[in-house]
Amino acid sequence: MGDTGARSMIDPISDETIRRYREQGFVHVPGVLDADEVARYAEAAAQLLDSHMEIWDGVNGVEVNYVAQAWRKSDTIRELALHPAIGSIALQLADGPMRLYTSEVLAKEPHKAAPTLVHDDETGLPLSSLSRALTAWVALSDVPVERGCLSYVPRSHLRPPEHRQEHMTSFEEFADITDIWPEFPWQPRVTVPLRAGDVAFHHCRTVHLAGSNTSDARRMGHGIVYVNADATYRPGVQDGHMAGFEPGQPLDDEGFPLITL
Ligand code: AKG
């Protein structure tokens, strides 16, 4: 499915990988981080979970234990969020100027975590102008199917606006996917297990979900959210860190660094 083998920081990705991402709305890139990097970032992520963990208690019960704005809370996780190899792939996939918006540590505890509900990321972002926005889901543990890897609906990022929920100002507004896209139950899904160090990228309009963790080990990942460089603030959910921003105001370089190759 994806590129193969470990990569150096400035490797270009193949045209085929880019084509598949644009067509399908997600792509799996193996071996982006080496074993030493995985060990270091996994330790930092575990420390953040010990000190700052929040609980995503969703429609399915406890779906994910997470740390919001993780890159602002740990220098090591900041380094991961700004990792040149991951940022470079994101830029090549997006094909336009991008900035880092946020990052989250995303864990599922063994035998406890429920499936992650079906959603796309655009709905929950308090921003406008998200045509190229994407998430890099970095595996900091092996994530086989049994540990709750993500599944994606191919081409769902291309569905028309009437089948998307572009924005919400409170979680009460969140619409079940079948209400806004009645064809959803009949769409094929692609389940993408990851080895530690692999990264799966998905467009912000790609419909996705994750399984429960029925294994004996914690599932741990780090989601890095990149947005169009000219994205602007649109009051919405999870916007506590945007205090002082006016509606329509562009993101600044200091709080939301530009990604460069
Ligand atoms: C995302 O990164 O967009 C997710 O939805 C993550 C969900 C999960 O980690 O289970």
C-alpha cells in the first residue's frame, strides 16, 4: 500500500503515494520514525498521559485517553509535532502552504477502550479555509487491528457539502454521520494497522473511526493536525487556546508555526 523502508528526513515521497492520498483521502507511510525515536517519543507521551490526561468519554463510553495541545506541554512532544520528516510528507500531500495547528497524544488502554466514533476532523476544528487540512497519526506503539487502529472511508473527503458537517459551536450540535450522509453504512472501509514508527495521514474531511483495544497492551499514538497557512479563526469547540482571537483572524506564525520543507 505505502512507501517502504526507513527514510531520511528530506526524502521525497513517491508520486504514487501522493496520488493515492489525493484520490482516497488517506495514506499509510511505513517507517517514518526509527526505533530510537519511537522509544523517546513514546516515553514522553506516557509522561504527558501521567500528568495531563483527559478522557474522551464519547457515545461508545471511554474511547480515547488523550492529552490536548500536547506539543505545548512537552519539549520532546513539540519536537515530534515539528518533526521535519513528518512535516515534509504532510506538505507534499497537501500541496500548499501549511502550519501546525495542534497535536494530541491519543491512547487506548488495554481491554478498556471502546471504539472511536465515526467522524471527520473538520467538524471539530474552530477554523475556516480548511481545504487542505490533514492529520498525521503517528504510531508510538505497534497498533494491530486488535489494539484499535483507524479505519477510513476511501474518497469520503470528496463528498459534497450537503453530506458534511463543516463546523459546530458545541458538542451538542454533533450530527451522527448517517443523519448527514445516509449512504455511509454502505461505504467500504479500509482498516490500517500500523507498526510503531509508521504514520497514517488523512484529510480533514475523510470519515474515519477506530476499533476498541481488546489487546493486553496500551495503544499509543500522536495526532498532528496541519491546516492551510491562511486558515482563520471561527469560534467553535475546543478553542480555549484561541483566547484573544477575533472571528476571521488568521492564525499567527508564533502560536501556529509554518511548516517548511
Ligand atoms: C484523529 O486523529 O483524527 C482521530 O480521530 C483519532 C482517534 C483515535 O486515535 O482513536
